[in-house]
Amino acid sequence: MATAAKFGLIAVAALAGAAVSGQEPDLIARARAIHERVITLDTHNDVEPNNFTRGCNYTMPLTTQVNLPKMKAGGLDVSFMIVYVGQSSPPQVADAFQPAGYDRAYKSAIAMFEDYPIVGVGFAAFGEMWERYPQRYQKEYKEESSVSSPHSSFLSLISETGAIGITCFGIFFFQIFRSSLRVARHAPSVAYREYAGFVLSATAAYLVGGLGLHLIRNIDFPNRYLFLFLGILSGMVDQLASLKNSPHSRFAQSALALPGGEPDRKRTDE
């Protein structure tokens, strides 16, 4: 009885396989049709920073799972590329991101600034100096050494670019706030004024984040968005200047016709 049951299961499986095999071309055709109609995306693809050079990058048919030639061949429309950034291993520096770790990084950065107050140790040279002169720059707290990164945009500027760098940084962001406030107060378009408020908020968030994160070098994507926003703001400032110098010019009047934002008649009458 058991043998008969086994043969029966085998026969059923064989028939099912034959049925699927017969339908396979139709299923593949239907799947391809769906694939061509929809937007296909992969939300996590690890990428290697070394593959972002002129001679080796993801526009080439590399051996990686995802690159532009393979995306085109397979019909992948969108790829979210993830770059892994290594950190100090917890067993070596257990409290690298704790208050004690930040305290040691602060002491290391201040020591570099004291030694090179005008121009600093050089951009991106914090880690090199930390490794080259451990007795001077590898500060300890409760017998734990500091880490090779300042973990702060401001500490990085002080230690790596000195007084000149931090002064230029301050002037640059002062101009950002000044221009944003100018657009917020005098732009004829409501949308322009709202955008200026957004830039003010984004810039403030960037500075606050820089207190505990090295946004300038270690985490670079906020810089791309920030400078994109500032580029748009710069165009608005130019339009305001044109509107002030020549109120009836075509370029100046385009500031009044921004899609999604009606001009403030009270302000334009003024």
C-alpha cells in the first residue's frame, strides 16, 4: 500500500511538472509584459568606493551584481546604492561615540590647533597626525585612546584648517543666513519666501548636525543637497537684485510668476 502511494505521488508530481513546463512560455511572456510596464527598483545595492574612478566605475560592465550595463540589460529602472563606511571596531574603542569618546576627540583637535593655529595640520590630515604623533595627539580618558576622526565638523575645521579655515567657514554661513533672510523679507513671490525659510532651517540643521558628526568629509551626501539648495537660493538673490535695479525687466518679472506661488500684491505695490 505504501509503495502504491509513493508511485502515485511520483505520478502526480510528474504530471504537475509537465503542466507547468507546458505553461512556462506563457508565464514568462506574462512576466516580461508586467516587468516592462512597471517601474522596477532595488532598494539596497552595496557599492564599493574604489569603483568610483575614471578607469573603474559602475558605468562599465564590472563583475559586480549591479552596474549600468546590467541594469539596462535586465530592465532595472532604479537602484538605491549603499556605501558602507567603516568605523572603529567596538572592542578597540568601546565608547567612541559616547561623551567620553567625544571628549578625547576634542582634546586631540585642540592640541592640533594649539600646534598649528593659523592653517591647521592640513585638510583631511587629522587621522595621519593622530597616527604619526600618538604621544601628542592620542589623548586618553579612563585608559581608552581617542579615535582617528574628530567626529565633528567644527573640530575638523579647527584642527585641519586653523583660524583661516574657521573664519572662512563662518563668513560663508553668515552670507547664507544673510541671503536667506533677504529673500524671505523682500521676495515678491510667496513660494520664494517659503523656500528661503526652508534654506534657513536646512542650514541650521546642517550646523547642529556638524556638532556631533563630521559632515564635511566623512558623511558627504548632506553637502551635495546643501549646495544644491544654495544654488537655487543664489538664483533667487540674483533675481531680487535684477528686480531692484530694473523692475520692468523680463528677468526680474519672472520672479513674480513662479509656479505654485502667487506674488504678494502688497509687497509688489511697495
